[in-house]
Amino acid sequence: MRYCNIWASIHRTYHTWIKTSRPFRSSTPYIIFVIAFSAYTDQFLYAAIVPVTPFALQQSQEAGGGHIASHSQIQSWTTILLAVFGAGCFLASPPWAWFTDHATTRRRPFLLGLLVLWAATILLWFAPNFATQVAGRLAQGLSSAVVWTTGFAVLADTVDSGSLGEVTGYVNLAIDGASMMAPVLGGVVFKHCGYNAVFGLILAVLGVDTICRVAMVEPPQEEDSAVIPKGEVSETTSLDLKSSLHIENVNHASGAESHRTKAHLPAMIRLLFSVRFVAALWGVLTLAVVFSGLEAIIPTTVHTRFGWDSEGSGLLFLPLSLPAMAGPVLGKMTDTYGGRWFLAGSFVVLCPALVLLRLVTEDRVDHKVLLCFLLFAVGCCMAIIPQPLFSEVAHRSRELSRQDKEAGRGSRKTRSGGYYGQAYGYYNMAWSLGNTLGPLLCGFTVEASGWKTATLALGVLSGVTALPVVLCCEGWWFDRRREGPTRKHSGNR
């Protein structure tokens, strides 16, 4: 009888908490926190295992297991496991993005992705052979796609368009925090406590993420949030629409049949009928190639030139990641003043900063200081770039949803929030592709032609990317110049 009373008391307390905490659990600050922490968890799981994998494979080989890889193959298998993660994330993005927009709520795919993440972690922990390791990495890539598609779609549904840059800064801050903390914690725990303790740490972070996601309540969506009422089209909207029509080269006089044909295509394809959107994806791809390429070649380069071990090379990523601490402030600035020139300036500065890395050639103090300074400059640029690109992707989703509803094609199969899931599916595909190509291209370039050629290639890629982003970000640049002064960026993007 006493146990029944205790259970009844717990049950009443739980239901009371569910009702009283609902306003908090559906509030915008809490949703932002949940999405940021889910991104933190995703990056933490990835980064904590990266420095552990080679040593775990080595221990397995020395213990006589021999079922994962021989000693000579350890580096190759480690590279393959990293590439498999990126490939899994890339391949999972399109179907998951479609599912995100066609599910009745974002919550369902978001929680389903959490189950996949648990499965991936268990697979990686108890993998009896290399094939299971590959399966675990593929599952981890799928769960990462959930965060970058469903999670960001929830964020775009919840946050006002004029604040997306600032909010993205908080998400990037969480990601960079995980990038800095996870390798250090994973390496230290593995060295002193062993392989199982590393996954104990990972499960602790994953447990907190699970509680936060389950507690989150998705806010209701306004049915006509993307529709512009007739007679209320502002001058700002008119300018945006003109720019969009010009950049997409739509001829209403003679292309009506073509327009009707496009309307029957899936939204996943029609999203690409915008040079502005494609230019944003190219910027995401370039950013991922630069970041992952540097991750791949810096440790080996400083080990060769300076004799630094894993601890020294890990600390070298601090100047690359610390500028992300200013992400929310930088995002607020891009929301206020527009992202075009922030983007263009960042890519332009990236070009010489990356090229000048070729000057770091000797084991001297001035060369080490120069390396840290240049990496800090690169980090500042990389802290600015994601926010306006995130807003550009959201703009395309709202634009396509608005066009469909104004034409009487309001989709009954997707959420009223628009096509955010599919738009951010492309964002994730671009990032995953860059994250896969960067290490491969830079690694092979360093091996074939050296450090100088690799940094030159990254610099040229960044400089070239400045051109499409300055022309296409926030609309076709030449149209804006003909229309006169640009609008004030007050959040109506």
C-alpha cells in the first residue's frame, strides 16, 4: 500500500510538472538551447572518437585481435572511418530532409534521429570487427544529418528571420566548444582510464541531450506564415522579388509553360532553381573544404617541422576555434547590416591568410608565432561566414513556399513552416561533401606536392568563392545598384 501511494505521488508530481513547465519547454530560448546542445553532442561524439581511434586500433592489433586491421593499415582504416562518416551524412541528407518536411511534426524525426545516435554509439563501442565499425560510422553520419536538417529546420521555424544570424552564432559556438573540448577529454580519458571510459563520457553527454530533446515542445506553426497578403507587398518585398526573378532568369512573357512545368517538380529540385541559393551552398562547401583540409594537414605538418606531438597540434587549433566565441555578436551584425560584404570580405581575407601559411617552413619562434597569427585570422573569417549563409538558405525556403502559396499551390503534404528541412538538407549535403573532400584533397596534395601547394589551393578556392557570394548574396548585386540604395536590414530578409 505504501508503495502504491509513493507511485501515485510521483505520478501526480510528474503530470503537474508536465503542465506547469510546458511554457518554458516550448519557449524560444529553450528550443535554441536544445538545438545548440544537439549540435554540441553531435560534434562531441565525432571529435571525442577521432583521436582515440588510431590508438584503439593499435591496442587491438597488439592484443592479438587482428580482426580490425594490421599495424600497417591502421592509418588507412582510420581515414576510411572518417570518410565513411561524411559519406553517410551526405547520403542520408536528401531522404531525411524530405521526411522532415513531410512529417506531421518536426519532433518525430528529431527524436527518431536520437535513437539512431544511440544505436551508432553502441555499435562503435562494442564493434567486434571493422565492418561493424563502418556501420557505426554510417549510423553516426545519419544522426548528424538529423541535427543539421531537422534541428536547423526547427530553429528556422521558431526564430524570427531577422535573428537567424545571431542564433546561428550560438549554434556555431556550441559546435566549436565541442571541437575544442572533445579531443582533449577523449585523449586524456583514453590514456588514463581506457576505451570504455571514453564511451562512458560520451554516453553521459548523450544522456543529457536525450533529456533535453524529449522535454522540448515544438511550437505551433502559423498556417499562412509564408504568404504575403494581397495589397500589402512592400517596396522591400518588391525589390527582393525583382532580384529573385532576374537571377533565376524567369521570363513571364514567354516562359509561362516552363514555369508550369517547374511547378510540378518536387520542392527538393525546385529549391535549386535559384542562383542565390546555389551560391550559398558553394560558400558552405568551400568553408567545409578549408576547415576539414586544415584539420587533416596541420597535425602532420607541425609534427614534421616542429616535432610537436598530438597535444601540441591539438592546442594549435585553439586560435582557429576561439574566434567562434564572438559568433552571436557577429551574427547580430550580419542580421543588422546584411551579410553580403561580411561574406565577401571574409572570403577575400581567407585567400591571403591561407596562402601565407606557406611561409611557415622552419622550427623557429617567429614561424610559430606567424602560424598562430594566420590561423587566428582564418578562424575569424570562419566565425563570420556561417551566419549569413544560414540566413540565405532559410530565405530560399521561405521564397519557394511563398511562391507556391501565392500561385494557389499551398502544399497539403508539407508543414506550414515551408521547405526548411529540404533546404537545410542541401546545406548539410554541401558541408558533408566538403568535409569529405577537404581531407582527401589536401592530404593527397601535401603528399604529392607539399604543404605550400595545399595552402595555395585552399587560398585560391577561397578567393574565387568571394565572387559568387558578393554577386548573389541577398539578391543580384547589379539589380540592387540599379534600384538605388539597398534597404535597411531590419530582419525582413
